[in-house]
Amino acid sequence: MVVPLEVESLLPLDDFLTTRLLEIVVHVDDLAISTAVEPPQLPAQVTQPVIDLLAQLATVRHGPTAVIRTFSRTERAPETVSAF
């Protein structure tokens, strides 16, 4: 049986790949922590899209003021700003 997909519900390829990069980067760090080793230095073309996505998610979750304060002035930052 074939289930038709609605075109509007498809994630653009670039966005899909960015979410996969996010998973890889986060899991690499998780593995490094759980095995007590230093995480590998990933190239900027891998980490920058992940940082951009995390900043966007944190902004949606906490608002731009909290994110700006967290990034620029730790003394003014809320206790925690997380993307998830």
C-alpha cells in the first residue's frame, strides 16, 4: 500500500541534514563524556550549523533577551538557557 505524502509536510533537505548534524554532534559529546575522553574537534562546517540551530531553538524557548544576555553578559543571564 502506498501512502501519499503531502508536499507541505516535507522537511527541506538542508533542514533535515542540519537536524542530523545536531544529533551527531550532541551524541559525539555524550559519548565522550560517558567514556571520559576528550570529544573530537569537529570542523566548523559541522559545528556552525548546529550552533545556529541551537541558538534559534533557545531563542524560541526563552526569548531573544535571555539568549543575548547569556551569550554576552553572564552576570545578567538567567540561571539556564537551553535549546531543549
